Amino acid sequence: MTILNTILTVVFIILSVIITVVILMQEGKSAGLGAIAGAADTYWGKNKGRSMEGMLVKVTRVCVILFLVIAMVLDLGVWG
């Protein structure tokens, strides 16, 4: 069980670094003054899911879910 615990801990640390980097790569969600004039409703805004920003959001979601699952497994391993 200690080998599995060590492997999960290493993956947990790597995931935490990946999450930090991916979140820092994302743009801010504030639309700025462009939202007042309606400039936020452009082709780029409508197809944001297919862009690099959309991919970063998807990667963030997957990494956070894995992070939480591994955190719970590691917690159960310590107390179980």
C-alpha cells in the first residue's frame, strides 16, 4: 500500500503544479469596456470553446476533478 500511496502523492504534486500553470495561462474573465458597447458578442466570443482559452478551461476542469479524487483517496488511505 505504501507504493500506491507514494505514486498517488507524486501524481498529486504534479497535478497541483499543472493546475497552477494552466490557471495562470488563462485570461481574465472581465470583459472591460468592450462589454458596454456590445463588443463581447463577437465571433471570437461565441466560439471560445474551440479556442485555446476553451481548451485551457477543459484541462483545468479535468485536472481539478482528478486532484479532488486523488485527495480523497489519499485521505482514505491515511485513515483506512
